[in-house]
Amino acid sequence: MNANNNVLLEVEGLRKYFPIQKGLMRRTVGNIKAVDDVNLRVQRGEVLGVVGESGCGKTTLGRCLVRVYEPTGGQVILHTDGRELSVTELNGEEMRLFRRSVQMIFQDPFASLNPRMNVLETVGEPLKVNGLASGRTLEDRVAKVIQQVGLRVEHLRRYPHSFSGGQRQRIGIARALVVEPELIVADEPVSALDVSIQAQILNLLKDLQEQQNLTYIFVSHNMSVIRYISDRIAVMYAGKLVELGPKQELLAHPKHPYTELLLAAVPRAIDRRRGHRIVTPGEPPDLAHLPSGCVFRPRCKYAHERCAEEEPELRELAPGYHVSCHFAEDLSLGGVIPRVKSFPA
């Protein structure tokens, strides 16, 4: 493992397979490979954006990292409090330390909240579970974090049904922040919100990161959102990591054909010409029956015979830039010039 002191999280060979069972005896006849051999490192204080089509495995990856799902294989190492925690082997006091260090913001701001618990109970629950506060101290900490996310102290006794979608997501953010974590996994936190509210929540997350030196793994299918908030971008396809690199370089000069496809779908208000958008035939593969060789091969216009015979490895093309394509050095792919000073329309 990397000894770099700036590395917060290391993921090595992570896999999550869901068994396919049939018959009265529920015999396992195959596996859905939702996450398959993912390797990455997350630096302290950065925002790592994870992007891809629906069903590519990005949400499953995030849930494996916080142990909502138990990984099928691989290693996840968290560097916190001067210790190395093996996330896949935690128990007892180490699990408590992990839960305080890593929190998650869920996609649906209503389904993730208990309708029978008011804001004080919802946001204060992690403090109780981890034995961090109780009584008046707990209420004071909840009141402080509620104000940090843009709500008022008067909201503490209210229930989820009395809030808008954006306010509910702020409650979810407060619940994640209240234990003062180092890492937050945000799973599509703005996809269920109106565009104007999305901008408010994204700006709130950026402000909180600067104020509290947070690290985010930000999962989204929306490249415009990823482009705005991320420092580095990881592109997933069919359970695999196919490209990983700094935002500016990846957006301007992608090296994987699938990344080019995603960037071609980003709306461009300044480009109103018709007929030039890349259209790729086909659909994402069945994760239970992946194609031989490169998983993107059936949809790739650059594919060669080698792509059907040999699976490409995620290799370092340049310092800090990784890609999973046999012909990455030879391709000249189209990118976009990111506008990152304000939330893109």
C-alpha cells in the first residue's frame, strides 16, 4: 500500500457480485458483477467525482466504501487518527471509529429520512449511536450544524413532511456532518432536486468542504455536475474503472472512447450547430454476461480484434492519469472546455 501521508482512502481490487439464484433450492447460477476489480486512491481534501451511465456500478461502489454493502473481495484501507483501518475487516471499536470518520449522503432526500423522527432526533442519532453527546450537549451540536447547512433552530422540532426537497437534503447533509467526518460519500445528492436548488446544494457542499477540510467522493450520472464540483474524475463503465485523472485534463483531452461519449452528451449553450453530436449505438452490457475482452468493445467505433481477445488493464498513461484502453496513446478524442467558475446550466 502507498505510504503517502496525504492519502485518506485506498481501494485495491474491490469487487461486489450479486448472486443470481434460481429454482426451489435457490441455487446460484451466476453473478451480477456490479463492481469488478476497482483500484483507486483518494487524497485528503479533494473531491473525487465518480461518473457513468445508470447501472455502471458507481452507487454500488460508494455503498461498498461505507460498508452499506459487504464487498465480495478486495481491500479498502482508511487512514485516520494515525491508524490504518481495513474497512472490509472492521469490528467493535474500529467500526465505531470508521463510522465517525466516513459518512454518506443519500440520493433520495425523503426516503433517507425517518418520517417519525423530527430534525433533532434525525441529526442527533449519529451522536447517540457513537456515544459522542447526549442531552443539552447533543441539542447544541445539532443546532450548530443545522445552521451551518442553511436551516434555522426553529426547524429542530419539525418532521420531514413539512420540508421541501432541498431542505430535506440539507437535513441529510447535517446528519452526515454532525459527527465531524473526514470523508463523505455523496450518492447523487442533487439528482432529485430542481436545477436552481441543485446549484444551492452544490455551493453549500463546496463551502462546507473549505470550512471543514472535508474529502468527498461525489457520485453522479450528470457530467455537468461532476465538472463543476470535482478535482479529479473517475469514469465507470459496466462495473469497471475505465479512466481516472485530473478534471481539466480529462475534460479537455479524454483518452477512453466511453469518456468521449459522456462528454458529447453535455449540453453546450454556446454551440448550436446540429448534426455533430456523437451517437453511439447499443446499450450497456448485461452485468451477468459481460462481453469478452474490453467491456466497451460492442459500442466502440475504435475497436480492433485485440479488443475482443484481451481485456485492457487500467494503466498509468501519465503521472496521475490512468486509462483502460489498448489504443489510448493513438486516439485523438473530443473533449470539452470546462466552465467551472459557476454552476453550468
